Amino acid sequence: MIEPNIDPKLLKPYDPKETEDRIYKLWEDSGYFNPDVCLEKGIINSDAEAFTLIMPPTNANGSLHAGHGLVMTIEDLIVRYKRMRGFKTLWLPGLDHAGFETQVVYERKLEKEGRTRFDIERNQLYQEILDFTLLNSSNIKGQVRKMGASCDWSREKFTLDDSIVKTVYQTFKKLYDDDLVYRGNRIVSWCSKHQTSFSDLEIKDEERIEPYYYLKYGPFTISTSRPETKFGDKYVVMHPKDERYAEYIDGQKIDLEWINGPITATIIKDENIDMEFGTGVMTITPWHDNVDFEIAERRGLEKEQIIDENGKLLPIAGEFAGQHIKKARGLIIEKLQNKGLVEKVEENYKHVVRTCYKCGTILEPQIKNQWFIKMKPLAEKALEVINQNRIEYIPDHYKKITVHWLENIMDWNISRQIVWGIPIPAKICNDCGHGMVDLDNTILKCKKCNGSVRVDQDTFDTWFSSGQWPFATLGYPDSNDFKTFYPTDIMETAGEIIFFWVSRMIMLGLYITGEIPFKKVYLHGLVLDAKGQKMSKSKGNVIDPLTLTEKYGTDAFRIGMIVGNTPGTSLSLSEDKIRAYKNYANKLWNITRFILSSTENVIYNENFNKYIEKENVLISERSEFISSITKEMDDYKFYIVGEKIYHYTWSRFADVIIEESKEIFLNGTPEEKESRAQFLIDTLSKILKILHPFMPFVTEELWSIIPVDNKKLLMVEKWPKAEKPEVLS
RNA sequence: GCGCGAUUAGCUCAGUUGGUAGAGCAACUCAUUUACACUGAGAAGGUCGGGGGUUCAAGUCCCUCAUCGCGCACCA
């Protein structure tokens, strides 16, 4: 029998739909997401230590997926915890224009409309994608709110904001002045579908089984899986120590019959040849191969382009000119066979080809005159701080992975031939190709040869701007925010982008600010479906976080994402699990209902000190519990705390303590009743506080109902302390 | 080829510095005007991938093998 005058909401099961938006508005209206407001309103002390987390800027090209759901959950949990611990807590939200990613999404949209980006004038295309992005942005921001994110919207940044672009430009200029960025002819990976180059990270290696050809090249046999690149090969290379070819000398010319007639080839002896591989002899194609390029560069050999940017053969291919390499290969082999130049064909040669990670097109190495950052000097500084353990990796094996990558780092191609992005502020000489950074648009002649110049039409690799995110968003160098909140405390993001993003932030942060950008890196794994499969639209197993929050409530979704999810490990998301936590939210609801109905005429007193022995035992147990989970929270072991608090509430508090209270309330002495009532409310209020970072909505709602004096919003209440200080030690 | 992980209950995963294996979900047996069926009580389920070593003691440390996953390189 329920007492008539308890909050009528409690008489029905917990209804997330009725609650969540209302609670979020309460929080947002309070202004407490903003640490300055917390300070102004006396929520935190004036000398409170800062705690800063910069949100990985969300790609503004779609809607929130399960991975975002995880990011928002973990980060909001961290931030709410720190806020309750009295830190001057800033969680700065942001959006990423996500250059190439967004352009690909938009191109697919265009394709459906029967258009292509190559038919659209640059400025118009830019405007269209901008509109598309802005539309998505507001959508995404709504979804981030739905997840309960307590980020400071007043400080929100977008990668294309003027202030960010300005910082990015200054960084580029500084790199240029320090001779750390150069424009040069280098091999890049070129996607003929997307018509842009990539850095070495945006590449997907794919195993292929293809024929492998052994071709007669004068007195030699060379082997290749790509005969279509061989038209211009006029250097034949072998190892200087290779006995088999001892009779040939470096620089020697030989005449031989090749695909389109007789040619003169030059013998090159080079240490970089693997004698064990194939016949130990190869011809080189410097324009379309990394290794060949390196040899040609070092030996000063001529380079010639064979394949154009669309994957078609150039005039050097003679009768094959203009044909696409895909079609040409067979025809070329046919011709070689007719000429008796094919020695043998290995039909099932297994090798790995580099493909575009978005469209699967085989990437063609091409020599391009583009901007590259010299990474070695930047990487060395990063390695130094990492080896000094000045950045903590959670889990720590990511440190090893990072060190390995940094030790073998390659120069970073930051030029992208796409419209959607931050334009590279540079002029290029029409005569000598020299590149000059020109922030004020004042360079009119080449500084090297006095030739005429043109504006660089390329945009920056999107990771170049996001790599500067921690200091760029905080208004480096003179803003108060930068002084207060940098270096940030933690970078929480997907393990997947450890190189793309995290490592580059460390390098650029150190380079520009001289300080590490964050003290800790917390890396979460992928979110997989219940069967442990990667979610993808084509498999049809994508789980939309908003469908789950709609069905089970955001709190259930959030704690379901946390429990059992260790950092760095991928998480299988099952609906059963989320449903279980929906029941938990309702359990809390009913616990509150029971406590309020059975203690209705008790006035809760936070400083109640007449507990009888029975309660003192429970308090000491609770105290131990609080101190252990507080330590685990500080160690970022949320997966354990989530499980423990669940277990404490349900199996201990509800099933045992509340059950035995029924007897006390029925037959106990007034002292026993009073003692127990105080304990129940006190414990409930502590549970709500501990649970708040995990399940912010239901806990805030219950907090508003329970009889505690001088209540603030739960989100700014203090995290409970263990009553017995000695337990803490 | 080099590197990094993983292998524990049917499934998903915990297991902190070595001290006789834990949780959720699922399945099983009971209970049923109970704060809560979005429930309660109970039971079941594991030679911790194989082998070897260190130790009084190993899921945990060392070596080795196997399988799976990922990254990097090579890919003439």
C-alpha cells in the first residue's frame, strides 16, 4: 500500500521519454556545463583545479552512430565525475568538416542525383557541401544532447571557424619558416576515382591473386604483375654483388627489343636490390613505384609518367595510349606473347595492392608536386615525452604501438585535391613549381625565379587541422582559456585513430605550444554488433544508438556501453544488455518509491549521528565500497565501477538491506526505525550521486524527488566521501 | 618478414602487486494481489587454447607452440 502523498510520478514505472528532454533542459538552462558559470555561482571554489577534455570533433556528415554513442557516454561520464569532484571542468564540443570523408558522402549524394563533382564549379560545390554540413551539424548537436552530454556549448568549435583556420595557417607558416614543410615532387598515392592524393594512412591494403609475368628484357628476365607500367622502362637494375650478372657493369648500355620496338637500356648496379627475389633483376618505373622512385632519385635517373590521373596510358604507350590500364594489361601481354617476350606466367600470384579506403580503387603511385611535412624532427620530440612517460596511455600497449609508428614515420603529404577543406594558403610558381606560403595574399612573383605564380588550389588534409585541435580550440596563444585549460587532462578517442589523430596532436601540440597537449590518452575500441561483427551499412547490422535510447532510455544505453567495456577492447553491443539496464533504472525508481513511502514522516538529516550499531556496520561497509570505487574512478576503471554499483544497489541494498528494513519498520523500536530510515535515505542519496555519471537522467530525476535539504542539481553535487577516513588510506 | 593484441561458463567479457575462478545476458527449478514481474529465492554451468618452466602457491610471471584479430613493411 502506497502512501497517498508521495510524488505521483513514482507510482508508475520510470518513463525516460517523459524525463530526459526535460532534465537536459534543466541542466542546460542552469549554465553549469560552463565552468565559468560554476565559478560565478559558487559551485566550485575559486582556486579549483582545472580539468579539461576536448571532445573529438564529430564528423558533420551524417548522424550519430554507435561509436559516437560510446564516445559521448565515456566522456560525459568522465566529465560529470570530475565536476562532482569539484574540478573546474571543461568539456569542449566540436564539429569536424572532415574534408575527404564528407566530400565522399556528398559525392555519393550527387551520384544519386545523377550529378558529379567534376561538373560543378568549385565555389558552388563548396557552398553546397557547406550547406549540407551545417544541416547535419544541427542534427548531430541534437543527438549529442540526447545522449546527455554535459559539454560546454558556449565554447563549441567547428574546424572551419575563422579562429581555427587562423591557427592552422599560422602553424603552416611556422612549419614552412622552420623548413619543416616543403613542396616537392614525391610519390603520392593517387585515387583515380576521387582525383586526389592521400597520406600513407588513408590506404587499405588488399590481397589480390593475379597473374605474374616473367618477361624477356634483352639478355635478362624480369618479372612483374603490372606489365602496363613497363613502357618507359629503360634502366635495368641488379645487385652489384650478384655473381649471375657479374659480366655487366654499371652504366653499360644494351640494345634490346621491347613492347613497342627496339630501345637502349642502361645497366644500373644498386644495393637496394633483393638478390633472392625473382631473377634478381628488375627494370624501374620511377613515376609509378616507390622503390623505383627512390633509386632514380638517388642515382639521378630520368623519370617519365606512363599513366595519367584517370588511370589511362599516355602517348609513351604507343598504340595503347588512351586506354585504361585495366583493359590494357591483357592486350599488352598478348602483344608481348606474339613477340615472344613472355617467358612464363604464374597464374595465381598472391600479392597485396594498395586501394582507396573509401572506394577500393587501386591507388596509383604518381609523382606529384605537393606539400609534405618532414615528420622526423616532430616525431623525435614526441618520442622523447612518450618515453619519459609524460603521457599515460590507457591501455598502455598503445604506447608501444605509437612508439613503433613514430620511429618509422614517413613524411606527411598534406595536399588534397578536393574543394571541401581549408584552402592551403600558398602560391605556386608556374615556371619552377616552387611553393611559397602566403597568408596575406601578397606574393605576386616567384621568390626563386621571379616567374608568375598561381594560387594553390588544394586543401589541407583534414587531419592537419584536427591535429591542432587541443590548442586551436582553446584559443592559443593568448586567451584565458588556453592559459587555464591547456595542457588538457585527457584525450578520449577511438584506438583506430591513434596515428591519424592522437599521435599527430602530440607532435603538433609539442611543436607549437612546447607542451604536451594532454596528460592521458584513453582509447576505446570499436563498437561491434551482438555477434562481434563490425557494423556496416552493407551488412545491414548497424545499430543506431538513438533507436536504443528511444526504446530503453539513454541511461540504460549509457551504462550498457560502460559495463564490461575495457579500454582498447572492442565492445559487442547487444540489445539484451541494454534491456537489462532499463530494468535497473526502474529498480532505482522503485527503491526510491519504497524508501519514500516507508519513511514518509522522517525528516532526513544529513548530519544524523544517532545511528545504532546495526547501521554503523552497514555504514562502514558502505564506506569501504565508496572508497574502493572512488579509487577505480580515478584509475578510469569505469567498467568495474558500473558493475559494482549495480551490484551494490541491487543485490546488497535492495535485496538484503531494504528487505530486512521491512521487519524493522514493522516491529522495531523508534530508535531502530529512525536509524534505519536515515540510513536508507542517506545511502540512496549516495547511490544516486555515484550513479549520476553513468545514468544522469534517472538519477537527476530521483534526486529532485527525495527529501534532501539545500539541494542543488545533482550534476553539481559533491561526489560522496567515505565516512571513515582511515578506510581511504 | 617485423610489431601489437586476444584465447577464462552456452554468449559477451572482468579478474589490479601471483594466494583455491567472477559478473551480466541466456538457459534451469521454485515462488506469485510483493516497493518493483522492468520481481524474488535457489541451483547448475569452467582441467582459465596446448606444452614446458620459475614458485610453498600460476588464469596471473618466463619460454614455446597453435588458432584468431589488427597494424606496419615488402609486394621489381
